[in-house]
Amino acid sequence: MNFRNWLVGGIIVTSIIGLGSLLFRNPSRLLMQLLFMGLIAVFIYLVFRFTIGKRQNHSENRSYIKAAKFSQKRYRQSPKSVSTNKAALKKPLRKRSTAHLTVIEGKKNKKKDRAIF
């Protein structure tokens, strides 16, 4: 094993020994430390989410919201009334597909490298 594995293993072992001794000597202090570390982690997460997280993928989120609104409008429309012709009654009605497909533009002109045998 290399030096890095020994170093990480040593850190883990000493932390387990330290937590065990703190648990037996002063359990309330251990609980307070864990609670304080959790609060700090939640604070850092919220700061990251509200500042940096909103800047990333803003255009993707905007296009997703636009597509969601479009699909909601599409399904809210009332269905057209079916005429009561004899021909319309004889034909079985086909179910429409509910797939929402979008076109993703890619490299259309690039040809695949194929080996000729």
C-alpha cells in the first residue's frame, strides 16, 4: 500500500478513537458538536443554493419551464365534439400517443468511421 492509503487509514482510526473517548467522557458535548456541524453544513448548502445554484443552468431551467407550460396548455384544451355520423360510429377510435418528443440538434453531417473488409 502506498503512503496515501496509510495516511487516510491513520486519520480514520484516530478520529474513531477520539469520538469514542468523547462519547464515554462527555456525551452531551459530542451531541452539541455534531449538532453544530450539521447546522454549519445546512447553512453552507443554503448559501450555495441561493447564490451560486441559481446562476447555473438558468437557460436549461427556463426552457424546461416553457415546455412544461406548453404541455399544460395543450392538455387543458377541451376535446372537440365528435359528430354522430354513421360512418364515424362504425370506425374504431384510435388512441393518440401522449409522447412529448423534442428535437435535439446534433452533428448530422459527421459520418461514422467504418472499416472496409
